Amino acid sequence: MEFLVDINSVNNAPVQFQVSPGEMVYCLSNPNSTSVLNGLVSKEDINVTGSVLGYDLSTKNKNQLRDLRREIAFVDDDLFLSKEHTVMENFELYSAGFTEKAKMLNSFNRHLRHFVIDKSHTVATLNPRDIFFTKLSLCLAKDPRLVVVPRVFTFSSQLIFKQQMRYIYDLIMDGGLTYIAAVSSASLTENYSGRVVTL
């Protein structure tokens, strides 16, 4: 079987973490899972061996890393949003290096409508929930093969968490998207079939 993610060590410690195309995987949050998920895009000083989307993590160069990151929707705190700019202006900044901007814009607008986010609002006026979904919408706009949410996000209610998961789940079922996310408890995933792992 071909795996989209096939990790065998993190910081010289053996780890077996494999994810198949179209799979939904929940990683119970701990320092090891954070290292593994950040290591998928060589974030921070983490020594991860294995492969992601066919890229060998131990031998890839800067160009390959850039290409890999374009195929992964990596939703975390380091995804820059300019607080002084509107949601749409942030899209323009984010999409500057991509060739299919018109296609990305259509996708971005579709995701924003689903999450009920006004693209004319400045980021400074958004609440944490809307900031997360703006970042997710930006990442999904590039039509990634893999979505990674490397740390647990705190939402104001279970309803908001379920809204996020329902939408992601539908995308996976409809389009074969692969999704990996850190969760604080396995109970949060009970309505969405997927694999819960402890790394």
C-alpha cells in the first residue's frame, strides 16, 4: 500500500506513523505528536525521517521543501495574517506566488461563505474562531493533498468544533482529501469516523 505519510523516526527515536490517501487521522495531543506533525514540513529544528507525499524528508532540498509545503495545508499559528488588512487582502498576500489565482479565489470564497466570514473585515476585528477558519480557508484554496492541524485549537463551543469537522469530513468523503489533526480527547471525534493514534 502507498502511504501519503510514512514516518519512522523523530529526533532519533523510532516512530511508526503511516497515513493512507483519503484517511482522517486524529493524533492525541502530546509533545511527540507536535514534533511529528511539525516535522512533516520541516518546521523548527526537528529531525524526522521518512516520507511525505513522496518526498524523502532526510534528503529534500529547499526547492523540494517549497513544493511540498504547497501541497500541504498546514494550519497553525505561524500562518501569517496581517491584522491591518482585510481577509481578502490577506488572500492576495497569501496567493502571490501561485499561478492559478483565479481558481484559488473561487475556492477561497466558497470556504468563507461556508464559515460565514466577511471577506471585507480586517483581521484585527475577527474573533479566534474566524481567524482559524480564515487560515483554513486560505490553505484549502490551494487545493492541497493533505491538511495538517498540528496543535489543538480551543473553540468557544463544541458546536463550532463540530462545524469545522463536518465540513472537513464532507471534503474528505467527496474529494479524497487526507486530514491529520491534533485533538485533546478521542471523545471529540466520536461523530466522525477516523483513526485515533497516540504518538
